[in-house]
Amino acid sequence: MQKLFLLCLTAAMMVGTTANAQEKKYPEPEKMSPGMSEYWTPQPKVVTPGSITTNTAPSDAIVLFDGKDLSKWENSKGEAAGWDVRQGVVTVNKKAGDIRTKETFGSFQLHIEWSVPRGIHGSSQARGNSGIFLQGKYEVQVLDNYQNETYVNGMVGSIYKQTPPLVNPMRKPGEWNVYDIIYTAPVFKEDGTYLYHPRVTVILNGVVVQNNTEILGTTEYIGFPRTVKHEEGPIVLQSHGDPSEPISFRNIWIRKM
Ligand code: MG
């Protein structure tokens, strides 16, 4: 008897629930119009692009080298950068050592052109070796790898001793190579380890060689990348001790992001 009662009660409850679901009406989502998913402000700033034919910087860039002087640069002791400026290009002076920007940067877009002298001598790493250090710590390799092989994680377009380039779009000595480097600065935890590693996209002569690559840590010639907490840092151009003829740079500009 009790069993039958419980069965009836359960059945009644089920009917009630179904009836409620049928009766209860919820609002329909409002009808969308195309404009509801479009927004107009803030409008990105208008920037005048540089000329491709004359290789000029866009209007909002900081010009780091315009062919005239190295006033935006210094050596590693904070003294005048002792590299040679002639006919619109700056050539590495191996005796003067590395040079760095006086200004420091976080995330940025960097444009830099470089050329290996025609008839350069040497092989592997000892041929047109230089480098671009992002925030003074992470090297994008500069090297003459036109018909010159070396270890792949140390070749042109590599994050030195970390990540080889996807391809080798190097031009031959005497011609100008163009790097466009899009760099996202790291974020550190309080304990000095990375919350977010630095990341970099590198385009060499219009070809992607690093695609949003995670940088593991500082560039070390011997040993593994290290984690070193840092603030904004300079762009450093490497004066490498290899015995080959020195390379040149021109048209260097940077946009902060
Ligand atoms: Mg180097």
C-alpha cells in the first residue's frame, strides 16, 4: 500500500515539473544588429609609413641611426660609441667593442639593415659575426651564412644557442639584409623567475625566420640560458672578435609598443 502511495506521489511530481517547464517563459535574447559587435573608439593613431624605395622610417619611430652620427649610441662603458660612420653607414670597429642605445626599451618593433663586405674571408662563426641583443640580453644572430654553414642554432636568424631559423633567406655579401624584429618583453614574478618569457618574431629580408618564438633565457656562449630578472634594456650591437672583415649597419629605427 505504502509502495503504491510513493509511486503515485513521484508520478504526480513528475507531471507537475513537466507542466511548470512548459508554462514558464524566459526572455528571448535580444535580436542582434551588425552594429552591436562593431566599435569605433579609440581610433588607432595615423602613422605615415616610410618609403620602401628610399628605406625611411615611419613617422612615429625613434630613429636610432640615420646615416649621420651615433649620437643615440654609446660603448659599454657609457662613453662615445667608437664605430666608423661613413657615407650613410656605420661599420663595426672591433677594437671599440659593443655599442648600445642610450635609451632603454621594453616591447618594440625594430628595423635594422646590415651588409657583409664583398669578398669576406672566414667560415662558420668566423665570417661576418655580429648580433643584435634585445634588452641587452637576448641575441638575434647576425652572421654571413650565404653559402657558409655553421651550427644551426647559431646561424643567421637564430636566437643564438637556442632556436634555429625556420629558413635561410640570407643575401650574398655586398648586398643589404633587412631585419624586422617584433619583440615582447618578459614579465617576471617577485622571486625573479619568468611569469611570461620574452617572445620574438623575426623577419629577415621579408621572410619569417622566427614566429613568436619563446626566448628561454639569456644568451650564453657556454652553458644554458639563464633567468635574470631585468627592467627595460638597450639594443646592443655586437662587436665580435672573429678575424673576418667587419660588417656594416644602416637605417636603424625602433617603435615602442
Ligand atoms: Mg653573434
